[in-house]
Amino acid sequence: MFFQQVINGLSVGGIYALMAVGYSLIYSLLNFTNFAHSITVTIGAFATFYFLTELFENIYAGILFAIVVAGILAILIQILGYSVLLKKNAQRIYLLITGLGISTMCDNLVIISFTSRFRVYPVNFSTKAINVFGATFGTIDLIILAVSAVALILVQLFIKKSRAGLAIRGASFSLETASIMGINTQKLIMIVFLIAGALAGLAGALLGAKYTAYPALGTNMANKAFISSVVGGLGSITGAVIGALILGIGEVLISGYLSSAMRDIFSYTLLVIILFVKPSGLMGVDIGDRA
Amino acid sequence: MLRVENLSFSYGKIQAVRDVSFEVKKGEIMAIIGSNGAGKSSLLKCIAGLLKPQTGQIYMEGEALEAVAYKTVEKGICLIPEGRWIFSNLTVEENLILGGYTSKAVSQGIERSYDMFPRLGERRGQRAGTLSGGEQQMLAIARGLMSNPKVLLLDEPSLGLAPLIVNDIMKIIQDTNKAGVSVLLVEQNARKALGIAHHACVLKQGTIVKEGRGAELASDESILAEYLGKDSKLLKAGAGK
């Protein structure tokens, strides 16, 4: 039973991590939290749903479609919402407000266009349970866990090993310094939004498979991802993943052994405790390092 | 080679650079000296494309430059900013790789950097933030040279360094210049700058008030006294040693 709960927690945590990494990437590069992130999650779920109902009944193709749509949406949000403010070097608070505005507006646009009904994918991963050493696991949880892990490892490899990844790490220290190295920082910002959006789209597609697709899905889940990235240390990718796994496993265990009503209390209490004890988060980057 | 024409820049109402024109010729070291707040850094940032001047134009080999930093690097101009601005979260080698972002010969560049500064080679895997001030300045110069610039813009390279290290840095600037890179050097440490400059001008409150050969200006005590503010007395004392 405990082992099952842990696997379930890891699959929830994996999805949180996909979204939390997006918050962290954008925060580390631009020093603000992209509150419009949640809409790319919702759109990921809806894109998968409509792909499956209208186009082609293959869940993997549906997920790929969601990744592409959400990635494009994230870039549109950056171009239409943030780029003008970033070019003017506006204070970060204006970017936060813009993000909140985009999020609220898009949530309502989704309700207007698709109604607030809950939608179940017409095809899904196998619901069969797998028996290992007497414990039963849902196939869907194992697949989600595997897909999330692969996506996160790919992103980590990209950031740690590629030339563009090195540029992102440098630019996260200072965009201005990166620009005098001959790095086109505008392009770098686009790449980061694309990665964040694609991961969010994947998260949305998986959430739609695990639960259902509905307009508030993104906001509900991205909140948890935001807590994860704060717990892990805003701006740190490893931190975001660790925070997300702690949150995922903690939530599942709390709902399993205590009550599901305690789940959200756990998440927010964890947030408050971290902010009191170590405000920079578990893997937080010390600002003093930047001098 | 690098020509600045009637350049003016202001931060809101505060005018930092006023109608400045000059040219850095191919193969020379040109120094701009002036006290704190004379507009030296703003001028360099305008050339590097970090700041957009309100009026005036900058030409590189006859071609007008856009005020976009990464394009300026592609044109062969490289700024080594005041305070070094090294990526302290990255290793020494990663800093160099980013310095060569536009270059096709990154590994040769890294080798050349380690030949030039063996100390950097010893510390290639170390986080750049853990280097001493002098080593950071060496890294900043090596990183700047990674892009194989035609013109090197140096903003206060002696700032905060011990006198012996300042001499090393000046020597490195001269060597770089002899290897064919034109240098625009901005300094508060006027004696050191004029000591190696072929040609120099004095910037005061955003305008060029004096121009001449480096040696000429260096021998003109009135310039040191008048344009370099209170520090000039200290400079004289330092020069007497």
C-alpha cells in the first residue's frame, strides 16, 4: 500500500515538476514569475481532448499535439504580453500584473469557448493495474512517471550540455553580460518560453489523462507547481524538481493516510514553513553570489 | 576604424554624454580619461549597443552600427565592462566558451587564453566567482578576446586592483594591441592610461575638452590637475615614487 502511494505521489510530483521547471527557467532568466504559465497547462489538456475527439484517436499523438500547441501559445504570450515591457526594461511588478491579467482573461476565454464542463479523453492509457511484488500500480501512473522523467532529463541535458543551454545559464546570471558576448538574448528568451510552454502542455495533457480536462485545471495545478518551485528555490531547476516530488508524495500520502481535505493544507503549510525557515528555498541561489 | 559622430546620451534629464566625436584608428590604443561621472562608461555602453544614444551615430569601418549589443559583437567590437561582469556561477572555461559565442575557433581561443594567462588554465574547472579580483580581470580580458574582436573597449580595467597587478594588466593591453587589436581604453587612472595610449582625450561632464597624443597629455600637469579632480594630487604623489 505504502509503495503504491509513493508511485502515485511520484507521478503527481512528476507532473508538478514539468510545470515547476517552467516557472524556474523563466524566473532564473528574467527575474519574474510568469503567472500566465497556467493557461498553457489548460490549453495542453484541451488540445489533447480535441485532437482525440476530432482528429485522431491516439493518446501519444494527442500529447505531442498538446506540446506543440502549448509551446506556440507560450511564445505568443511572450511576444504579445511581455516583450514590449521587457524591451522597455519595465519593473518586474508590471510583468507580474500582465501575467495575472493574461491568466484571468484566458481562463475566461476558455470557459466561454468550451464551457466549464469536465471532459474525459475518448481514449486513454491502459487502466490496467500491474502487479509487482504484491503491490498494484496503475499503468497510467507508471507511464506518467516515465514520460515526465524523460522530459525532465532531456531539458536538464539541454541546459547542462548544449551551447544554448550554457548561454541560458550565463544569461540567468546577467542578461546584459550575455548580450555583450554576442548572444541574442531575445532569441534566448523565446527558447526559454518555448521550453516552459512545451513542458506545461505535456503536463496539461497528462493531467487531462489522469483526471479530466476542465477550464480551471491549469490554475489549480500550476498553483501547486508554483509552490513546488518556491519550496525548491525559485530559479533552480533541480530545486523545482525536488520541490515538486516532495509536494507530490506528501500530498498523496496525506490524502491516503489522513484525509484528502488535508492535502491542500499540507501544501500551503509547507510553503509557509519554507518561507519562514529558508526563504530562498531548498536549493535556492544565494543572491550574494552575484556580486 | 571606429568612428563616433556627435553622440549624445541622457538618462532622463541628466545628460551623460554631450555631442562627442572621435575616431579610434586601426592598430592604436586610444585612451579616454576623466573623473567619476564624466560620462566615460555611458559612452562605452553606447558604442557597445547597451545604451541607445538620443542623437549621433557610430560607424565601424564605415558602416553605421545599430544599438543592439549582440550585433555589435558580430561587427568585431567587444566591451570589457567596468567591474568585470564575469559569470560567477559558471566555471572559468564556461566563461571563455561564452566569450567565444560568435567565434568559430573556440578551442583555439581557449588554448590561446591559457597560454596568455596560465593561472586561468590551472583554474579552468573552478567557479569564476571564486577567483581573486586580478584573476577575474584577466578572465574578463581573455573572455573578451575570445570573440577575436577588431576593437576592444575597456572600461576601467585597473579598478580595484593592486598596483602591481595594474601594471600587469596594462602590459597585457599593450601586448594585445601589438597583436593587432585596436583598443579604446577608458580610465580614471590617467597616468597609467596615458602611459600606454598613442592618442587620448579628456572627457569632462560629457564633453571632450582636450585631445592629443598620449605622451603630450601625460606631460601636461595642468590637465591632470584640472580635469581629473581631487585625485590628481594623489596621482602626482603616486607618480613621484
